[in-house]
Amino acid sequence: MLLEELLEVNIFAKSHVLAGHGGLSRNVNTVNIMDAPDIIHFLRPGELLLTNGYFMKEGPSTLLELMRDMNRLKCSGIAVKTKRFALDIPQEVLDEAERLQFPVIEISAVELSLGEILQRSTSVILDNKNHELQYALHIHKQFSEMIMKGKGIDDIVSALARLLSSPVLLLSGKLQTVSQSDHFRDGALRPLQDAVTAALASAPSLAETASLCLLDPAHAEYRNMTFYPVHTYRHEGCLISFQRDHAPSSLYGLTIEQASNVIGMEMTKRQAVKERSRRYKNEFFSDLIDGFIGSEQEALHRGKKYGLKPQGTWLVMAGRKDDPASPPGGGMTTMPASHPSDERLISERDMQYELIKRQFTQLSHSFVMFTKNDLFGLLLFIQEAKWEENDFLKQLGLMTEQLYRQTGLSLSLGIGNPVTGVLDIGTSYAEAAKALQIGYQMKKTRFVQSYQSKDIGYLFRMIPYDELKQFYEETFQCFGQIEDNERSELLRTLSVFYDTQCQLVETSKQLFVHRNTVVYRLEKCEKLSGIKLKDPMESLRFRIAFAIEPLLKAKEQHTTGPGELRQ
């Protein structure tokens, strides 16, 4: 109970507060009597100390140090019978008590011994705790019955606002409004709601019960707030009540606490239902992708609830949170259920799932989202007549960048080819996963990679970078003795010469030079290399070297920044 509530009972009828009136809202859990010099070592937080002041008879200044120590320990206050030993409390002690808002109470006029005061005060505190317990049970039962009758979180918030006669706001962990009382409906309190959101955005944590006061005079009516965290298996947000009085009663806090507990249970129930539905969906798509569904009829029957139809065109995307420490496609690392980090990993993955799903609602195509191992899968329903792949890829790129800017989630996507058969969805997913893997092999992040059939570039990417670089440098080392400008000119001429199937006229057209200039440059290439440029094996070697040059440049730019490939 609050100290001011304890002082209102008959026991303390003749007491009066000497200093520290601002601290009367402190909680009192226990009462103690002591006059030993080392009192502080025997006190606990929330304890009211009764004393006749004998310990400061020889040195009144000791009260000042004791009071500071008690304040640091978060004790409730000190009640002194100064008349017992004709003591005078120094003015500096009273001034310090006012500064600390630590109550110093004169109880000389109380016609009871300290022992009797202790006994009766303890009895009052226990009765109060019993009353609070009964009240908490009653409130919890009232809110729980609302849930049992099919009412939801909005109904609990409205009922809580009526009980408290105060505006109530329920915010998510991302400070988004989940529910609010009718006080906010007309928009008059919208500035207050914005001010609270801004204040909490800079707060270190919302995981503990706390009080907050807004200093802006524009919010004077409801500047005082009390907020309680709402938990399921993770922190979901906070329940906030606004009040005019800066020191609400303990029953006020109990009411909010029980409401937050019941809201947490309701959220847990909703999450369990959602998780079960999501698990069934993931199992269906896993069976479909892995080929465990043998007929199209079975696939359509099980997938009807997810939008699968006999005729349609689908495209699968595979997404993954960028994490260089873990290769894609290998599945999530599983830990024992008792591991303390297990729930945190599940919570993070659920949060990523919701962020991605919310972001992709911007697409002009309907979709269904699922997970498989460590990948997020998105099955898009597309209309081929309106399908523009380049525009779609551009939109996806913008969306992944926006997702990163707004949430810090770095996501990469692989895209399979469109399919028209339900049983071919697995093929599109495999292509999407392969495209994602290729993007990571190229050391890219936050990319959108379409699947392409395996070409010669794919084979090059299977060869270690060091071996590719060695082959490239050995092929063109004969050009290392000439100046950079001339080397660049000769290599460009040679590359275009091979691209045009060794046609001199076409080469000169593409380079915008005379045919004789091309002949001169090619003769110089033969002289430097000591080979015939039209020799099949030698021409193949040069073509391969030119083909792997873009891969080497991409790797070089990734490690050293933009610039030409160094030979």
C-alpha cells in the first residue's frame, strides 16, 4: 500500500509529516523498528522505519547519512518519536528530505509504543494485501469471463477505461496502436497519442512497469501515464493508462496489471491458432514441393484454402535474411527446446515473417506466404496477359530496399519461372532456391535474382576464383609489356574480333575504325602472343578469358571497390 494510505489510518492520526511530502506515494511493504548505529544493513526496499532516535542522540548528523542511504535503498520513509529523548532534527536534514522527496514523519503524539505501532501497522498492511489480492482475483475473473464469452482485446480495453475512468491505449512492440478506448475516437487526444509514441520511441525498454510524465503543457490534462508490459512467450507491447493524478492508488495499478495479463493470454491463444494454421500451410507446401503429393486432384483439394485453382499461372519466390555467417539452403540450425535462445530465434523469425508479408502486400499480385527450412516462400498468382517481368523485378528491388530502410531487415530473393501446372510449383520453387544460391555465390546481398538455365557463366562460377584469375592473367600476360592505353585498345579489338566471328569488316564497323587499322592491331596481337589468332584452341582460350572477365571484375569490386581488373 502507499505510505499516504497508511498514514490515513487511526494509528497515525496524530502524526504529521515534517518533510518529504513528495514521497508519500512510495509503497510500504513492511514496517521495522531499530535504533542500532548500523540500521541500514538490516533494512529492505519498501520498508518504513520506526525509531525513537536514540542512535542520533550523540550525533544528530547521523540521521542525514541514514536518510540518504535509505533513499538509495528505496525505503518508504522514517517515523521518529523525537520527544522521547528531546531531540531536534537539524534543518539541513529537513531540507535534504525535501530535495530527495523522502518522508520524515513525527510520531511523538501517537499514544502507542513503537512495538504497538509496528504490530498494528503490519496488520493494516496485511489486510490491505489481502484486499488487493481479492480485488485482483475479482478483476482477473471479470476480464477472463469476457474472453470466455467471445469478446476480444478491444472489449477489454474499453472495460478497463470504464473501470479507471481514464483513457487507455494498447501499443505493440513497434509502437503501433493495437487498441484504444473511446477517448481517442474523436481525434481530440491524437496529439497526446503522438507525444506518447515519440516519448516511448526514445525510451530504453518497454519490458518493465513504469510511469511517465509529459512536460508539455499542451497535455496537462493527461500528462501522467502508467504503462504495463504485455507478454506472451515474448514481449508484445505495453498497456498505457492516462491519469490526471500523478500518484494513482495501488488498486488502480492492480486493475491495469490484471488487464495486461488477460490481454497477454488472449494474444497467446491467437498466436497458437495462427501458428497451427501456419504449420498446416507449411506442411502442405513442403509436401507439394518435395513431390509427396501424387495427383493434381489431391493438390487442388488440399490447396483450395490457399487459392490454388485448376487453371492458373503461378510463380514462386524464395527469400532469405542475409547472413554471411550461414550459407543458404542448409536449413535452420535447431537447438534443444530448453535452450534459452530458442524462443528468441523463433520470435525473430516470426517478426521477419510478418515484416516481409506486410511489405509484399504492395504487390499488384495476390500471394500466399510459407516457410521451408530457412527460406521464406511466396507463391504469386499472376495473369500472363499483364505480366511484365522487368517491371516486376524493378518493383521487387524497390521493395527490398524500402524494407531495409524501414526495418533494417536485409532480404534477398530468388525467382523461379512461371508455371501453369499445380504439380510444377515445386519446380518453380527449386529454381527460385537455386537463383538465390547463385546470387549468394556471387557475394551479393539485398538482391533480386531470376532463375536462368545453366549457361557457361554458371560453369565458371563453379570454378574457384583464384584459378579463374590465374587462367585470365596467364592468357593475357603477353600484353603486360605495353602501355595501359595501348593494351586496352588491343584487347578491345581482339574481343570484338572474336564476337563478330573473326569478320574484319564487321569488327571495323563496331570499333568505328578503318579495316587496315583492325588488321594492324590484330597483327600486333599475334606478334605479342606468338600465336595465330584464328587457331581453334588459341581462339577458344582467348574467348574463355574474355568471358570470365566480368566475373573477376565483380569479385574485384566487391573486395577492393570499383576499378579496372588488375593484371
